[in-house]
Amino acid sequence: MKTGIGMFYAVGVGPGDPAWMTRQACDVLGFCPVIAAPRSASGEMPALEVARGAVDLSRKSIVPLKFTAARARSARNAEYVRAASSIARVLDAGLSVAMVNLGDVSICATAYDVLDVLRRRGYATQMIPGITSFCAVAAALGTSLTDRDSPLHIYPDETGNLDMALELSGTKVLMKSGKAIGETAAALSCRGLAKEASMVADCGLPSQRIFSEMTDLPENVGVSSTVIVPEGHRAARKK
């Protein structure tokens, strides 16, 4: 482990509402002098905006990190290495860095991928958990995801074989479903699950929309849409 350098924190800020950020996340963002944040091709930094709603970041140095929606693992890995190298220069100067990430840093999180690169290089790192999007979605729908007798299946992005996923017992969580919402709705309808499944788009944001069933959906619901397909007995409770 390297000594005399800054600490890197991967900080989960929750899915959208600043009120859902944990005290630990706020404390870390409060004492770190440098905040790193993913920036989209359009220049938006949604995780940073969530953090700004809970913590005064006006005196912080902000390090924007560019990531694309590349599907190839090799391309994504190259971006994580570039981001880690940018952050490493700040850490080597003795400054701690907090990188904000929507949701939790253990679920399909860019901040974790950057942390992993830095950790393998010998830097001190720490993960700060946040509320996951699918837990917030379940709360918005007023439902439980699972119980002690039922499995829970989480698909963090478009699943390659949705039909196979829907065959599994237990509740299914389909994250980032907005990109293929038509195909998802059709697959659910074919299996008689369209009225049992529910969806929340942009959970925790002012643009949040709740769909109690997967029928008569608009064409565009946004990428940040999470579908919950309950197990049989949970679907019965919904009715």
C-alpha cells in the first residue's frame, strides 16, 4: 500500500433524490477536497448534481471523467484506466478524492471499476454504499422485492435472453430497461405478466414516473427505468 498519498473513495449517492444520501456519503464529500464525477457526452453529470443537493461543493475541485456507453469490455476497461490515471495524479499530490456514482457502488458501478484499477496499483481505497435504484423503485411501488423463501434475480442492463430470465422462479429486477422497453413489454405480455409487472422511470428525480403495469406504455420512458416482475404470490397480492 502506498503511503503519504491521498485516499480514493467510491461514493454511492443513491438513485436521484439527495435526501436519500447517507450521512457517511455526505461526510466523505464534505472533507474530500477533490470530487470526481462521470460526465456524459452531452456534458451532464447527474451524480454530481445529486451530491450538490445534499452537500455544499462550491469550494471543491471538480474532476470530470468522460465515459462512453461502449458495449465492448476492452473499450470500457481502457476508459477506467484513463480515469484512474487522472485521479492517481491527484492522489500522488497528497489529496483525497471522492468519486460520486448514482445508486450503490457495488452494483454495475463505474466508480467501483475505477477503484479496482487504483487498488491494484497500490492506492488506499474505500467504498461508501448508497441506496440502490431497485430498492428505491420497490419503495416507490410500495412493494417488497423478496422474502426469505424466494430468490431475487437482478439484471443490471439489458439481458441477452429475456425469455430465459422470465422463466426463473422468484422476483426479477430488470434495470436500465428503457433502451428496449418495447421488447421487454412484448415479452411480458406474451407470458401474461404485463399486468403483474411494474416500472418506475427516473426514480427519485423530478421527472419520476410510475407505471403500475406494463401496458399502454409511451414509446420513450428514459434509459433509467427499472422493471420489477414479481413472483406468483407477490403478483397475487398486487391484485
